Amino acid sequence: MTAVPTSAAAIAAGVRSGSLKAVDVVEAHLARIADREGEIHAFNVVLADRARAGAAAVDAMVAAGGDPGPLAGVPIALKDNMCTRGIPTTCSSKILDGWKPPYDATVVTKLAAAGAIAIGKTNLDEFAMGSSTENSAFGPTRNPHDTSRVPGGSSGGSAAAVAAGFAPVGIGSDTGGSIRQPAALCGVVGAKPTYGYVSRYGLIAFASSLDQIGPFTTTVHDSALLLDVIGGHDPMDSTSIPVAHAPLTGVLDRGVKGLRIGRITDLPAGADPDVTERLEAAFDALREAGARIIDVQVPAFSYGLTAYYLIAPAEASSNLARFDGVRFGLRVDALDTNTMYSATRAAGFGDEVKRRIMLGTYALSAGYYDAYYGRALKVRKLIHDDFARAYQDADVLLTPTSASVAFPFGSKGDNPLAMYLCDVYTIPSNLAGHPGMSVPFGTGADGLPVGVQVLAGTLDEATMFRVGAALERCAPAVTSAVALHGSAS
Amino acid sequence: MSAGARVDPRAEQVLEYGYQLVVGLEVHVELDTATKLFSASANRFGDDPNTNIDPVTLGLPGALPVLNRHAVELAMRIGAALDCTIQPSTFHRKNYFYPDMPKAYQISQYDQPINIDGHLDLPGGKRIGIERAHLEEDTGKSTHVGGSGGRIHGSDHSLIDFNRAGVPLVEIVSRPDLRTADEARQYVNELRAILVAIGASDAKMEEGSMRCDANVSVHQPGTPLGTRCEIKNVNSVRSLGRAIDYEARRQVDLLASGGIVRQETRHWDETDGRTHTLRTKEDADDYRYFLEPDLVPIVPSAEWIQAVRDALPMLPAARRARLSEASGSPAYSEAVMAAIDRGQDAYVLAVGHLGGDIGRALVHVKEAYAEQGPSPTVPAQDLALLTTLEVDGKLTATQAKAVLAEIVAAGGGDAAAIAAAKGFEAMDNSALESVVDQAIAADPEAWVKFCAGEGKAMGALVGAVMKATGGKADGKVVTAVLNQRRAAQP
Amino acid sequence: MSDRITAADVVKVAKLARLDLTPDEIVRTTAQLDGMLEHFADMDALDLDAVVPMTQPYPLHNVFRDDMVVIGLDHDEVLAAAPRSEDGRFWVPPIIGLDS
């Protein structure tokens, strides 16, 4: 069997040229899954047979002189909140256990059209609500770097799948940091583009005005390649931005000379020293590479948590109302429809989901709307405006992605707020609708990966990726979890 | 409703004990689009259950709404026809659980509706304010199985069909300017005529494509408006009047006996002719309205709005006036109303342009074109010829009717040729006079009665003449001869 | 927003959200929501009177679809996925106590 490259770009190049067989690529990844999935639990379902058949079709196309596309033969781990026709899609919730959507999400269609091969549906915090993947109804995912620790969340399954070498690419969704935080904790690249960059059609909504889909990859180049494939206007999503995006793969080598990198001086405190140390090293490296470091203020940044934990649950309380046992999914039988609703939803949703539905319903209810939801929308505007001012002075902003490295299971205890604070650095860009990405930048405590977050203004993915690529070039070499734990292939 | 029975709309109905009725109407109309408001499933009445469905219609996880441009255009057309201000608008989510509401929220316009501040003029000229006319999606349909008569109470279970879910609706909310049940009926009839004329909806109450809720209150003139009750489940214009009258009496009786009217939603029961409490204000759900994050605002440009206004066809009131003037029939005569209702007024006018008689054409169209749409199959030219023969005395009204029946059945035809083939020729008057005299001689009893002024007797004599002439005689001429003979009596 | 959330509020909200909570869950939820709302009071420090609420991250308007029918979902496939169906329709127990 030919050695299978780790990057999606190299795999696709090999498969397109005929020097690499997609079936071998798939087998190599299935072998790694067979080897370690038992301890990691990255997937809710592994699509071994479908992946093999898909790979064979890709190879046949190449043999016939065709081009399967820029992701030819690349195995993809899909977060299990994206609809896949005929394939169970659960959101890691009992309420959707066994549900097979009758349609594909737009990203799923685009990936397939680019020659990618779905290898499995990955675990998540139920309905993407959480920062550790501990809230899955099907059990937690473990961090491939240290299985006593969480992979982050909510897209922990996709992050872990990429870190463990189960797939070169994972797709996640990011409502308040659900791509970037697990990417940081798992030592991979995670990008959340501008709101409206990637279609949300077929993504099971958590908070509609915040949700965005993005990739997990091992390289910044792969991240750009994936966004080039899944980005772009979709007439099925009214909030999809109707402009053509310039390919991001073309900007990676431009360097950062002359770019203004913002340091937020009034950033909320609380990041661990090992994380802060890596952030400082990143500033130094970028300065070294020719960028200027500029101090900026984003005073409303610290109010992000409050605004987010009112707006997201409010939207979620409405988005999750459709899980009522009438048309699909779980139903708990009862003597009348109203009782059936309450019993079904009580049995089908986990604690965190119920908590957020309660919080969101309360924030929208008569007498409280103005004090909570209404005020949160105003704070959102302040955050947006503060960012806009900062981006007049700086091209991108650099922050920690997560306040700490991967933490042990159960360490956030019973206090939901402690878990919510995990998202303090990632949330504001969701509220503003701005792009953000996490790039691995060495290790912190216990040799665990640390990510640095690059934030940019609306639709300025190009600059964000230039900086991300520069960081990757000067990042200290880190032993990958795959190398660390060996591989069956 | 009959045109003759119109109450003077300016009259303010005074109820018992001096109470005054105040009514506002909320009319929902289904728009005549090919697809739903937010998805590409067919908007079609009467299909097999759950066949016009898609992820959006069913509220499946991950589905997203995309707004139907034509629905927006039709909503704007309604706004233009009701002389509303057409403005930038947004959609909200109205959150409530009900099995025929797939997402457990309805997408509806809330504080920024597309149309505001319009009006509708009742036939008598009274102007009724339109507060708003906004876009929203329809629900699915529940059928209650078991129990008695398909009612929700006592049913064993319910079955849901989502074909109607997501069908575009415009809700037209009047100001509380209506003062009688008859005004309410006139309002609904006029609104219906407008909606049909502008192609916005077929507005059929019996098929549910037009639905009407009435906000009814009573008060003493000069005092603030009373507490209102919303009456639902009114399924015809006739029921609307009955429901309002019943509800007004109920409220007056309550107040007169020292009670108070509670704000509540009441259900009209067609069978017992009463309204019943459906839910009180205290039971009202908390809808938790918030801006729909999956949709973006509608901001119609000034050019678009102007184009919609410019493209508006002539409205029923103006068309009635035009036809009335051209035909000499009153604007609210049954013939004029029927022609406008069926959209056949342009056709009648075309008969006139082709040299035909508009008055006769109007009568023929009313009687013979009930099954024809706005573009009758009979060429206007053919009807023009028929009316000409008629006015020229070449055909009697009865003969013309017979000839037209053949023309309509064949989708056209030469009236003169058909009349000739039928052997129709108008009798000359001298021949007719002798037939009349024979009829008088044959039935002296009728003659005596006729001379005494009994209408029935005249009918018997005319009938005898018609029988003798095989219908060829012109009824008017026969009557004239009979009157002549009577006048010549010593 | 200084009012503390009470167990009665939680019961009311749970009813609105159609969540059947146990007495234990009601107690726990009340405490947790109270803790969160206390934290969220940090925004009381902000002067928001003149601030326009932000509901959409990217300003779009007039996003429309043409009025053309596209074949939708398969009737049988959809009903097969339903918890219960009858006569081509979705079956639910009696509808009582609900707003229509």
C-alpha cells in the first residue's frame, strides 16, 4: 500500500494524478479508526462501506480520465448536526436517535461534488451546546493527546477525528467557538468564516444568527482549500452572502510584512500563564516576520459572554421547538398532544439543552424580553462597533483561543457558568459575525497543544489566512497525536 | 347578497338600550402563487394529503426559509389596491406549539408589516380604514377523528396534513370602523371583489382561501370603545352577519344586566347560531415574538412600488361605475355586479364597441355566461350581432335567448343564421293583432279580468298568444296591443 | 433586572417550552438560572439607551426566490419516518388545551 499523505491537498493531488488510490486512502484511515476509535469515540457512526464505495467511484472516475475535484478521495469527518440523506443524523441527542434526513445539507453536497468522501458522522455536545463534548447523549469524545481530557466542544468529535488521523479533514459548526476551541485543545487548525460565507442549509440550527460551518485540518493550506470548496453563495440560505469569494489558497504565501496585528489591551483576564506565554511568542514571531504589533481596545469584548448566553439560548429555544414528536424523531406516547410534547421533550433532551431552552424561553417571555434579549441585542451592537473601530487600526487581532489547554473530564463541575467561560475569547466574533481561526502554536502545560486565535473583520478571510499561514510557518514543531500514539497503517 | 336589500351604509345601527356596534375585521387570504411563501412546494388546494411537502414545509431540522418574490409582489398589489403605504418590512417568529404548525413557530410580519394605513370604500361610499395588510405563512390542517362531527372536543385522535402549511397569506386588518353587520358583509364582499380583480387570490370562503375573524364590541356613543371579543370560525359572508348580530346582542344583554364583557376569543357555531368561549385573555399564549434570524428585510425600492401601483388593473368600484354608465343599469344592479364578479365587464363593453347593445348584452351575459370566465368563449362580435337583431326587432327577447343558448353551447355562431334555421322571424304587427284578438275571443273570462286590472290575467292572454305563434311574438308588442285594445273599450 | 427568578417562574417557563421538569429539576434549574442571570447583570453597567439592537451580522435585504415549483419530498419516505401515521397523515393524540 502506498504511503498515504496526511494533508488533504496532498491526498487530492495524488488521487487526481492517479499515483494514489482513493480506496487505499480510505482503508488507511479506516485502519486508524479501527485502532483507536474505541478509546477516542470521535464518531457517532463510521460510514465504512459507503466510504469504500465512494472511494472506488472516485478511482473509477480518475481511471476514466475524469477529475473528481479538488478534494478527490479526501476522507471527511462530518459533525453529526449536518443532514446527510439516508444516514442517521442525531445532533448527539436522544430526540433524534435513528432519524435519517430525507435530504443533504448544502455543505455535504458541495463536498461530495468536490470528490470528498464522508467517512463518518462525529460526536458533539448535544445540539452543539457545550465546550467539552461531555454533553453528548452517546458518551463523551476523548482528546487524542490525552484521553483523560476533553477534546473541547462542541465539535469535539471532528477535532479529535482529525487529531487522531481518522480523517485529514473534519467539518464542524461554530456558534460561540465550537470549531476554534476544540481545534486549539486538539492541536489542529480550525476556522470559522464570516457569518454567511458558508451555507447553513441542512445544518441543524442551534442559534441561527450565530451558527457558521467551518473546517478542521492539520494545515492552514487545507483549511483554505476546504473553505474554497464549501464557501460561496447558496440560494437555499437567505443569509448566505451573495458574492464570489477569492480563493484563499492563493493568499497563503503573501507573508505578513506591513500587516498591523492588534493586541487587545482590555481583553478579559483569566487565561492560564502557559497560554499567555504562547500568545506572546506568537506576537514575537509575527513581529519577526515583518508585521507591526498595535495596541487596540475592544471595551465591549468582555460583555460578549452575557450577550451570547442570552441571544443564543433565545434563538435555540425557538429552533428546538420543532422537536415535538409529531413528524420525526422520538415520541413519548401520552393521552393528549400537549402532554405528549412535554413528555417527549423531557425524555429526548439532555440537561444542558433543557437549561438553555429554559434560559432562552425566559429571556424572550413577556415582561423579560426588553431586560434580557432586547438588551443583549444592544450589547451585540456595541461589540460589533468596538470591533469596527479596532479594525480601523489593526488588520487582524490576536488572542488566545482558549483560556487553558485541554482540561480533564468533569473538571468544570456542576456550575454551567464555569463551562460557559471556556468560550470567552471566541464568542465575540460570532456576535459580530466576523471570521476567526485557531492555529496550533506549540504546547503548554503537560505538553498539551495551545492554539492562537486570529480574528479579522467581515469577509477579510484573506488577511486572516495570511496571518494564520505565517503563524504556522514559525510555530514550534509539535509531535502529532497520530505520531505519538502510532498508527496501524 | 342581494343588491336591492342594501341598507344605507351611513346609517348607524342603534342596538337596544342605545348601544352602538363597533366591528373590525381581520381577513386572511391565501395568495394565488404557484409555490409556498418560503419554499418551492406547490401551493395547490385539494391534492392528496402530505404530497406538497419539502424540508421547509415540514419544519425538518436544518431547513431554511427563502422568500417567494411573487408572494411579496402580490402582497404589495393588495397594499396598492387598498391605497396603503408600502414600506420596508421584516418577519418575526410567533412561537407556539400546535401539531399543524410544523416548526412550532409561525413566520409572520409583526411590528414592521409591508402595508399600513390604507382604506376600502363600501359601495355606498363609506370609507373603512385598513390598519395593515401583512404577509405570513398558513398552517397545516388537522382533522379530528372520532367523537362527534369532527370536533376537537371528544375526538379520539387527530390527523395532520401539511399541504397547506407554508401557503402564503396576507392578513388584512381593518380599523374598527364598521357599525353594522351589513357593513361588515359589504366590506368582505368588496374586499373579495378587489382581491379577485387584482389576481391576488381566488378568495373563496367556502374553500378556506379567504377567512374572516371579527372583533366585535358595543358601547354607548360618546364613550370609549367597549371590550372586544374576537369571533373565529366564520365560514361564509352570511355567517359573518349572523355571528356579529348574535355577538352584539350577547354583549348588550350582558351589559344591560349589569355584567361586563370579558376580552376573549369566541368560536362561532353555525349549527346553534351562537358564539362560545374559546379562550380568555388570561389563557392567551406568550408568543415570544422575535425577529426571524433566517430571513432578511424586504426593502422595496420606490421604482418597484411605483411599478406595482402602475400595473394595478381598474378596481371593481371604478369598473362598476364604467359599466353602469355604459349600460344604463345601476352600479349595484344584479347584472352589473355579476359582470364585475365574473370579470366579464370588459367583454360586455367590447360588445358595445362592436356596435352591439350594451344593455341587452349585460342581461344576456348575466343569464347565459355563469359558467364562463373573464374571457368568454363566444366572440364579442357574435353577441353584438345578436343584440343588434334584437333591438332592430328582428328577434324577440325569448328568441334571442334561445339563439344565444346555441351560440354559447357551440362557443360562437352567427345569430342571424341560427335564427333563420330555427325559423325565427319577427311577426309583423298586423298579423299579431289578429292573433291577439283571437286570444281575447277564446278566453273572455281572462279578458274581463284583464280589463279589471288583474296582472295574472294578462299573463294568461300573453301566454296564449305566444303559444299560438310558437314563441315568435315579441312579448312587449303583445302587451302593447292588449293595452291598446283595453284602452279602446268604451 | 434585579428581580430574582423564582421556582414559580421556572414552572411557567417550562410550561411554555413544553418541558416536563421533575420537582428536583425545578429546584436545580431555578438556582442555575438565577446564578446566570446574576452574572448577566454585568450589562446593567452599560448605557444602552441610544444603541440600536443588532439582529443580523451581515446586512442583506430583498433575498428572494422565483415562484417555481420544485419537486419536494417523497410522501411515503416522510411518513415512514413519522412516529405514527394513518391515511397518509401524521397521527397525534387528542389536541386539548392548546392554542390554535
